[in-house]
Amino acid sequence: MNTIKSYIENNKERFLNELIELLKIPSVSADKAFKKDVLNTADFVLKSLKKAGCDKVELCKTPGYPIIYGEKIIDTNLPTVLVYGHYDVQPADPIDLWHSPPFDPVIKKTEIHPEGAIFARGSCDDKGQMYMHVKALEYMTSTGNLPCNVKFMIEGEEEVGSESLSWFVPRNKEKLANDVILISDTGMIANNIPSITTGLRGLSYVEVAITGPNRDLHSGLYGGAVANPINILTKMIASLHDENNHITIPGFYDNVEELSLEERAEMAKAPFSKEDYKKSINIGEIYGEKGYTTNERNSIRPTLDVNGIWGGYTGEGAKTVIASKAYAKISMRLIPNQDWREITELFKNHFESIAPKAVKVEVKPHHGGQGYVTPIDNIGYQAASKAYETTFGKTPIPQRSGGSIPIVALFEQELKSKTILMGFGLNSDAIHSPNEHFGVWNYLKGIETIPYFYNYFTELHHQK
Ligand code: BES
Ligand code: MN
Ligand code: MN
């Protein structure tokens, strides 16, 4: 296994160049204008799995974008690892804020990544992290070091809610049968503080619209005498949190599990600097729900955030107008016990009930998904932990993340297996933001660590 280091040393230029080619294709799943590119990316992934040594690769048609399936089965008596990842990316806008074009990858050094980072949309989320698995497979097959069976399932709709995958998984349980699911689509604390993600939050995403008068009005002639939809909407939104930043929707916290003081004390051991945190995003003070730390607020507590709000005149100069309509997109991050459909319903009922009679209110649910927590007393977690110990020289810290990969809860439900989240990104990598990047060191470290997971998992599986 010490050969993995030299394999990477001998091939790292090619590993980087291949990823750069993949990053050049703008596979934005949210925007139909990129349909061809998304399909071309699927094709790229298919070919790269074939080249990396899969015996069977398939482009699986779905009602939406295709799912790429690949496998290498060496012995049906051996355990099977199912790798999941996504080849679609978030839209790149606002484009103006990128220092280099989002689909023209460049490697630049940063303070956090002195060995360079690849700047491009999708570099960290998730093309770079997904491709680590393809290269780890290439190493294992070409050197005879693959210790077990492996299956790949790479989708193209993660960033828009994984609808086609939810359709695909229940229809292909046999094909997808596995002993553990392995995903690199999360992060870790720092390059010298490895961590393994043990939890993801759920999500409920809604769009709201407030309608006042049937047309835009002169704000002098009508102002003061009619309900202004923007005034009303912002007031309604403001009322969704109280003075302690608790969410005011009745029933919202009913299923929220309070962690014990011991569990919270354990969490608090993870290294965290409030000053560094503030500095990294240039804020004067931290903010959030009373009674909880920053790390608790962004992992074990549910939230409600406006993601976008619009209406009225936003062009240059001033226009005196009362708009007929106002809109907002709102997301709620949920903890694993909360049912996202139930929460969506609670939101809808509450939001409709607080609207004054002077306006019409409409709540349109978008998508959602369940949260996930994984115990650390299973061989999947243990194998991952040993893999990090081997390549980082440190025991990784288990950590719950605030992000969401809704499909993970469905995997557990349908395929009855645990998911191990071995993420190698950093919070500062700016996923979903302009100037997204992924450390070259992180990319190569991921490729180095993954084969150890396969080895330890196979070993522990035999001991069971
Ligand atoms: N890879 C992210 C989720 C993530 C990132 C989890 C970092 C933990 C740490 C994923 O691609 C993503 O962006 N998920 C969306 C939800 C999805 C339904 C659009 C999210 O979390 O907003
Ligand atoms: Mn992702
Ligand atoms: Mn994402």
C-alpha cells in the first residue's frame, strides 16, 4: 500500500489535468441552457470510470439527467463499497465576482492552500471530490490492490434535489446492493485537523409570494392607504424569529432532539476559534440562536433563512412605486428527527395565517429532504477513521455538518446500509460561491486515503 504515495507522485500532473478537463464543462443542472453540457459531463464520467478499470459501465436513463453506474466485481464473497457522487454543479453567478472564469480552471496559491488550489465551479462540490474516487479506483485496479468489490453511482441532479435518483434507487435495489456507501461531498475542519462528517441536516425549501393591489401603484397617490406587499412580506419574515432568534412557527421544535450536556461537551472539544471564524468572513460579531454555540447553531439546531427576496423597483435611480407583488425564497435546515414534509406544512399554515387580510399570500413548496446521523460504532466509520490515521497521522474528529445531502436518508431507507462521509473540502473553499476552489493537497490526500478505506473495511468485514 505504500505504493499509493509513489503512484500519486508519478501521476499527479495527469490527475490534475484530467480534473481540469472535467471542470471545463459547465454542468449546471439548474439551468436548461446547459443541458448539452450536463449530458457531456455524464459522458465524461462514464468514460473515466471505464478507463479506471470498471468492468461494466452504464448510462442509466431517468426522467431527468442520467445516472452513471459502474462496477468492478472481483469476488461475490467479498464486501461491496458503493461510491456516490454528483457531476452537476451550482450556477456560477454572480459571474462578476469571480477573479477568473468559473469554467476555465486555474491553479493559484492561497494562504490556506500554499501548494495551490484549483479555482473553478464544482472543483470542490463535487467534481474534484468525486474524481478522487475515480483515480483511487484507477490505482487499485492497475496495481492489483483492489481488495473488494466496488460500485459507482454518480448523478447529475444533486444540486436541484436529486429527483431522478429518488426514482432510480428504489427501482434498482439489487443492482445497488452494497455493504457500505462512501461519499466525498462534505468537508473537514482543517488540513491538519481531519474530521469525518457524522451528520447532515435536512431541508425544506419554499417560495412565498405576497400580492397586494392588482397593479403597481403611484406611491404618492396610494401610499399609506393600501398594504404594500414588500412592507408586509418583510414584516412577516421578521416575525419568524423572536428576540432570542428562536423560530416562531408553532410546532417547529416539536421533534427537535436536545442533545445531552455530555454530547454537547464532546462536540465542544472540536477545535474552533471565534476570532478566526469572524475574520474568515469579515463579520464584527457572531449571531444566532440564544443558548447555543456557533458550532451547535450550524449543525445540531434547525434554522430558517431567506435565500432571496425581490419585488418593486431595483433599477438605477429612484422610482416611486408600490409594487403589486413581493417574493422570497426561504430555506429551513432541519435536524434528523424533523420530518421535512411536516415542517413544510407547518410553515405553510403559519405563513398563511399571519398575512393580513389586505394581501393575498401564496406558499409554494420547492424540494426538501431528511437529515441524517450516522453512529460511529460501525465498521464503516472505523475503517474511515483508520484510513485517516494512516495518511494524516491523526485520529479524525467526528463532526456533524450543517449542509444537506438529502439522498443519504433515502439510501439508508432503501438500501439498508450506512453512509460514510469522507469529505476533503474546507469551509473556506467557497462552495456555491464565486471563486470556489479545491486544494491540490486535498485532492491528492483524498486519492491517497480512499484505498486505505477499502483495505480496512475489507479487513474489518472479515473479522465480523
Ligand atoms: N455537497 C453539498 C452539501 C454539503 C457541503 C454538506 C458541505 C456538508 C458540507 C451539496 O452539494 C449541497 O449543496 N446540498 C444542498 C442541498 C441540495 C438539496 C440542493 C445544500 O446543502 O444546500
Ligand atoms: Mn455536493
Ligand atoms: Mn452543492
